[in-house]
Amino acid sequence: MVINMSSAFASIKQGLDEAVEYSKGHVSKAIVHEFGPVEVKKIRAKLGMSQNEFASAFGISISTLRHWERGDRAPHGPALVLLNVVSREPGAVLKALSA
């Protein structure tokens, strides 16, 4: 697929401009995905997995999983996104990871 460099630049510039406007608190066309806190133990229980199975299936260290479940720490960044997706579509995530 060949992409015209000027159209690629225009698209990237538009995205950056929208991000800057959003960061300044201005209403923009930017699509913002916000993920709320998750209850990791409930997600794992819903899947019927042990801590070891869950950690192994989703590439999480067992120690980190235990901290999340105890409430000592909270997932953030990509881990929070992953857990929100697992909560909503566990089958799709497991299928994608097994490919």
C-alpha cells in the first residue's frame, strides 16, 4: 500500500493539533478512550482461572497480579487497557493471544 507523504503528514498533524487542543481543555474532535478502575480478582474469577493460569494467559507476573488483587497496587497504562478488554471480551483476547 502506497501512502502519499503529504496526506500522511496532514493526518499526523491533524492528530497532534487535536491532542494539543484537548490537553489545553478545549473541546476538540479527538476521540478519548478512558478506562476506569478494574476489579482484577472478579475478572479472574469470572474466567474461572487460578492466579497462575490468569497470569500466564495474559503475560502478567504472578507477583503483580497478587498485588493488584490485594489492592496494594493498581494496574495502569497498557495493563489497565488489557484488563478492561479482558473484562469485556475475554474470549477474543484469549483467541488473539493463542494465535
